[in-house]
Amino acid sequence: MKAFGLNEITRMQFILLNAGIQISIGFLTLPQALAAKAGTDGWIALLAGWAVAVLASVVLVRLMKRRPEGTLPDLLAAYAGAWAGKASALVIALYFLYFSYACLVTTVLTLQVWLLSSTHAYVIMFLLLVPSYMIVRGGLHIVGRYAEMAFALSIWVFIFYLQPLKNAHWLYLLPVLKEGWSPVMGAVATTFYYFIGFATSFVFFPFLSNKRGAEWCVVASNTIAMLAFLFIVIVCFVYFSPDKFTDYDKPPITILKTLEMKYVDRIEVLFIAIYMFIFSLSWIPSTYAAVFCIGYLFGKRNHRPFLLAAYALVLAATFVYMPTAKESEQLNNWLGKAGFYVEYVAPASLLAIVWLRDRIAASRSA
């Protein structure tokens, strides 16, 4: 009997969970970040960042296949002892707790600016955490089903962005490589932050019901994220003047303010309300990964007490102090730096160490 048989997720759920984490927050901020680094050539950097993210994801999956019925802490415990498993569980738990908190703060501030300007931050946080708790407490199979529902309800919002293309100026994209390759290569590092989130595979991989072809699953999830990013980046680049592009806050929302519909006065309000489903895919899966690892540290399979404690702590912290927009940006910058080491450097390093250890063991037994 499989260790996680009652909590398995399908390939599609695995793909959508990873893609949802990546798309969620980055969809609104990536165009401005790329424009600041490489201008309208930023879309080229996005493709390069996608290629690196795919490579890192495949390496991670290859690593996890060394112990397909266990998480990363289980793998390290088998290779290096229980202390290594506990240490990795602690690192992953702290990383995803921070990931979840940073995304929640960004979401609360976005809602305050665009929808609920007169509502206290801790009230908005409470309204976000209650349904999140109900989903996460049900286990990963419930989180996976929620990801499917979130994509089904939100995918049509991209239709909103077809209307601005009527007033697009495609010449804004020309000439390609206006200032050479240097700005583009400088922007590649920026894209790494927007593709982080696939490290949930450290925890989610053993829950995957059919692990055959798991490499293609992570390629698909990264590709879905890349196509969504490329779409919104191109739309923003051809709609706004390159000279004033960086002056706009969250260009994807600003575009919607210029649209007019007969029965809807403020389209951006409707967009944000619906896009909240995708927003939530940033902190819900990451919270599950965090509390699962906390449970591993204490030798407990029931993650609900740790989930309740984590959300209570987040709510209490928000009641005492809510970060400003500038501080939230700094939180995301730190998250990007931590994500680079946890999601890009760590899998490659661990795979090299495991491979080298296997070769040494094989040579000794020969």
C-alpha cells in the first residue's frame, strides 16, 4: 500500500498546482519588472528564464525519483541520516511559510488598493485565511481539486486582454535587441523569481498517482506559466508607450481601466475578484507544503494543528503590523533570492551529491 495512497493527486492536478503557484502574483508585476531591465526586449529574457526553470524542474524530478514514495526529507534521511531529513524539512518549512506570507501580504495590499480601500488589512487577511484553512485542512487531494476549479473559473479572464489589442502598436517591439544582448541577459535573473514555486515537488512528488513521465509534467507546468507570462508581457508592451511604461503600477490592471463595457463600469474590479482564485494558488499549496514538513519534524501525520497555528500567527502578525507596499516589495525581493538557492541551486547540488555517492558505493562493492 502506498504511503500517500489516500491523498494522491493526478498528473493534471500536479501540473496546475505548479503552474498556479508560478502564475499567481507574477502575472501582475512581471511586465513592469522586465521593462525596467530590458525594455520591450524583456520577452526574450522570459524565454531564457523559462528554459532554466524547466532544466531545474527536471533535475528536481530526477532527484525525487531516487525515492519515489518519499519526500525530500525522506530521501536525505535515507542517504545521510535522520538529522539530514530533519534539517531539510525545517528549511523547506521555513521557506514555504515565508513564501505563503509574502504572497498573502501582496494579495492583501492589492485588494486594499483596487477593491477594499476602507477595509483594515487584518480583516482582509482573515477573509482570505478562513477559506484557505478549510481547503488545506482537507489534504493535498483537496488542494489539487481546488487548483483544477481555480483554473476552470479563471482561464476566461484572459479574454479581457484581447480587446486592448485593437489599439496595439506592434512597432513598439521593434527593433529587436535595441541595445544588444546585455540588458536582456541582465533581465534573465529577474525571471528566476517569477518561475519559483516548482520546489513544492519536494513534497508533492510522492503524492503523484502516476509518476511515469513526471518530467513532462513539470515541463508542462513551466510552459503554461511561460505562455501566460508571454501573453500579458506582449499585450502590455504593445499597448503602452515604451517611454512611460515603467510609470504605471501593475500594467495588467491599468490596461483594464481603459476598457469600456456596456454593463460593467469598472472591469478591473471584476478581473481582480475573479483572479483571486489564481492569486490563492500562491499561498494555499505553499502552506500545505510548509505544514506537512512541520508535521514531519514532529513525527505527526496530522497537519491540521500546525496549519491552525501558522494561520493564527499570520493573522496576529497582520493585526499588530501590516507591511507597506515598499516593504512588501522588499519581502518579494528576499523571496526571489531565497528561491534561487532553494529551487535552482539546491536540486542540482543534491543530485550531484547523490550521483557521486552512488558511484562511490558502486566502486567499493565492485
